[in-house]
Amino acid sequence: MLMLEVKVPDMGSDDAVDLVEILVKAGDQVEAEDSLVVLESAKASVEVPAPAAGTIQSINVKTGQSLQEGDLLLILDTKDEGSSEQRNDQSNNDENASTPVVQDTSEASESTSEQDSNSKNVRHFTIPDIGGEQADVIELPIAVGDRVEVEQTLAVLESAKATVEIPAAVSGTIEAFLVKVGQSVNEGNQFVSILVDTNGSTDSKSSAKTEKPKSEEPANESTSQTAGRASTNTQNAQQTQSEAKQNSPAVPSSQKSTDVNFSASVHAGPAVRRLANELGVALDQVTPSGPRDRVLKDDIHRFVKSELQSQSKQPSVVSTTGQLPSVDFSQWGEIDNQPLSKIQALSAGNLHRAWVTIPHVTQFDEADITELEAFRKQISAEYKAKNIKITLLAFLIKAVCVALSEFPRFNSSLSADGKTLVLKKYQHIGFAADTPFGLVVPVIRDADQKSVVEIAQELGELSSKARDKKLSPRDMQGGCFSVSSLGGIGGTAFTPIVNWPEVAILGVSRSSLQPVWNNQSFEPRLMLPLSLSYDHRVIDGADAARFTRYLAILLTDSRRMLL
Ligand code: CAO
């Protein structure tokens, strides 16, 4: 057993730092590198990680406390043998026992000397030491062309452990940003060019010196090294600079990342931002409770809880997830619980998804199939000998193919983002088949390339396979349009549900003899009810009416299918 003291690390300044959040409690098990507390100085927030795996023995500080480098934060009881290497490291470094990542809050280092600056006195600045880690640019709060004062934040960077604001070392006007929001940067990368004020501009370095006596030495060393490198490679530096200008257009501050938590106007540490991102919480919606209006993890949890509560208070008559309250029906009489078959359960999910996501409209029409039915009966007798049943459905599918060629939009799918229509050059037609195990939709591939007889034959084969539970997944995939026929059963009309990702489905009800006026007299005609449901995002009502009418005309005079 070895007790490790975890202390406040060097925060790059002699100034006191605030303990804004304690992420663990006594007795917690932690892994090496787990964040323990969040410290915040005027310019940086730092998560102090565990130097080794172990158990939190005691916490020696309180949230809100003001601390100095070396102050004891907590004691970690490390039992894990695997961490012995780290323990040795720690004991060799007793001054900074368990010293975590240190974030230097240096101002932007200047990468070119004054002599390199052009006549407009433009200076280029690089990313300062940010604890040797790569960081992401999460905010560029000033726009190109805007004035900037010394110490004003030029960029906000976020590494795995810290959020760091890079302040301006000079006052002037932003000439260009050489990085974009979201870009990863390292120490020494040029990131901004500033047109320095000629009259009465505050010199960055003197200002910085008075601000940060302790970190001045290393910061200046690093700056002068950077400047030295830049001046020996003046030409290269200038060339890189101009290339960078061309390749990396300046990013105005108004250009925000799509990440919900890139807002630097919100004060929050990396762990809090990570948590907010995981939960999809926009930080600027959260009421902060930490010092200096800092958002804490508890604030996020409170926000999520209150959002959930307010949602649950809203009427939930229709649940988009299909979750409705369970009801105990046995309280009113005897019941029998029958689990849904796999097919039924699968269909239920698919039908529900289509029902709630697709704006459905159903167009009704009637087709006069008097002649078609007479013809079908005539040839049915011929094909009966060949054991092929020429069904009305086969003619319907053939007619649908001809109509799809005339109205290609009905043979399409909407892309997931709803911005693109995928038009298909093939015609695979599905048909709803009622089986003892539930509804399935086998697909006749390239139905447009097949004759009515071939379609009829395939319909018979697929229907038998469906009833015998022998359909393969491929037999039911890739459909472009579906036909659901209830004609063999009865009914006058119904509203079928679009078989997503298709955009339309034809429902067919039972044909019946009806008196139809032929301008001179009523004539008995065999009328077939058609019900076309369609996705109104893709298909307009007028086109649906045209499609259905066209279909009816094809069925009334089937010779037209040959044209
Ligand atoms: N009008 C009048 N009679 C019809 C008809 C119609 N529209 N469609 C079929 N019939 C008659 C046929 O003439 C046949 O009669 P005979 O046996 O006297 O010849 C009888 O009904 C059975 O028809 P069929 O054998 O030709 O079968 P089908 O091609 O109509 O249907 C199939 C095959 C697989 C589609 C069907 O068995 C089925 O499962 N239908 C149900 C589909 C379903 O459940 N849809 C709802 C899904 S939810 O949208």
C-alpha cells in the first residue's frame, strides 16, 4: 500500500487558482489518468488526473477554495502493483508529487521578429506551450478585421485535459486566422496574424512581463527560440505564411462548429463539455452553478433531469417509440397471452416506423377490368394444364411496371437526410402475402422484363415459399414498389402503409359488377377498386391521381401495356 499525495500542479502562474469541481469522493476507485478535480486560473482550466490507479483515501480541499501550486488536493491509496513505475516517478519528483498535466497560459508566441514584419507591421503569432499536448481549436472569438486589445482572447483551445484561452500579446487588428475551428494544433503552429497598432500600441512583451512574472522566463525562452527559428528561415516562414493564407481562409468568429459545445461564451471544463456532448446538451442552455458562472457536471445532470421531467409531463397519447402503457386486461376477464411470431414482431416494427415517419396520403380510383377479367379467365384454362395460375395480380404487377416507367418518381427512395431522391432503373415489385405466421412481402425481381405468365408463375412459387416459411431474406429485399391485394377476401377500399424505403404502394380490393353509364345507358361493368398510398414528401397529390388513373386505363385496355 502506498499513499500518494496529489497536489496542485504548476499552472504557469503564481496567481491562486480556484478549485471549481471535485470529480471524485473518498472511497472511489480510480484508474490512472482519471480526472480528479478541475482547477481554474484566470486563463486556463485544468483537470488534474490520477497519477496511478487506486482508491481515494481522503479529499483535503473544498469546491470554491483558492489554492496555490503545491497545495495538497487529496490522498490516493495505490495498491495496484502495475502502478509502481509511476509511483517511483512520483517519489523522484517529490516537489510536484503526482504532478499532472501543466497548462501554460502563455500568451500567443510571436513567430517572426520585428525585422521580419512588413511595412504594415503585421506580426504572426504561434500557439504557446499547451502542456506538450495536441489541442483542438474550439473557438476563434474575434473576426478578421476586428480590433483586438492586449490580453483579449484570440483563440480557445481544448486538449484532452484542459481548456486554454490564448490571449493577445499586442493590440491591433486581426489580419488573418491561419487555423480553423475544429482544427488540431500543436505548440509552435502559426495561428494568427495581427496588424499591430503603430501609434501608442501596447507592446505585448512588456504587458506580458507585468502580468506573469513566473511563467515569463520559460515563455520568453520559448518565444525567443521560436522567433530565432523563424528569423533564420525568414523566406520559408513568409512563404508558409502566404501559403497558409491561401489554403486556410480566415475563419470569422461567427463561423461555429456543428458541435453543440464549441461555444467559448460558456465557461466549462473539458470533462463537462464531453459529458454535454455525450448527452446532446447545448451548454448555453444550462444554468451554471460554479464559480464565475462555470457549468459543472451536476448542472448538466440537473438540466437533463428537468428536460426529461418536462417531457414526461407533456401528453403522450402518441409515442414515437411505440411504447404505450401496459394494461392489465385480466382485471376485466379471462385472457390468453400469445407471443407475436417473429414475422409479426418484425412487421409491427417496420409498419410502425413507416407509419410515424412517412406522411401518408391515399388516392382512390376504380379500373374497369371487364375485358381483362374475361381474357384472364380465357387463358387461365389454357395455362391450368401447365399448372400455372394466371391471377389478376400478375396483370396488376405488369400494369404497375408500365406505370412506373411512365412515372419514374414512384420508383424511387428518399435519402436518409431527405435531400436526395434515389431513382431506380430497375423494377423489383413486392406483393403482400398473408401467411399463418404473419404478413410477408416477397419481391419479383425485374418484373418489367418478365411476361404476365412468368410473373404469374413466380407469384405462385413465392406464395408457396411464403406459406412454407421458405423465403430467404433475399426473396424479400430490394423492392421498389409493392402491391397489396385483398381482392380474394373482400372489401371496397383500404389504406395500405407504404413499405419503406419505397414511396408508394397499391392496394387492390374486391372487384364487383357495377352499373356504369356509357352516355346512353347503364352497363354492367366489372370495377376494380384501387387504393394508392404514397409518401407525400416525394409524390404530389396530382401525380398520384395521374398515376392511378393511368393504371386504371392500362387495366381497362390491357393492349396498352404493349405500347
Ligand atoms: N377481385 C375479385 N376477386 C379476386 C380479386 C379481386 N381483386 N383478386 C383475387 N380474386 C379472386 C380470384 O379470382 C380467386 O378466385 P378463384 O379461386 O375463384 O379464381 C381468389 O380471389 C383468390 O385469388 P388468387 O388465388 O388469384 O390470389 P391472389 O393472386 O389474389 O392473391 C396473394 C395471392 C398471395 C396476394 C394472396 O393469397 C394474399 O396473401 N393476399 C393477402 C394480401 C394481404 O394480406 N394484404 C394486406 C397487407 S396490408 O397492406
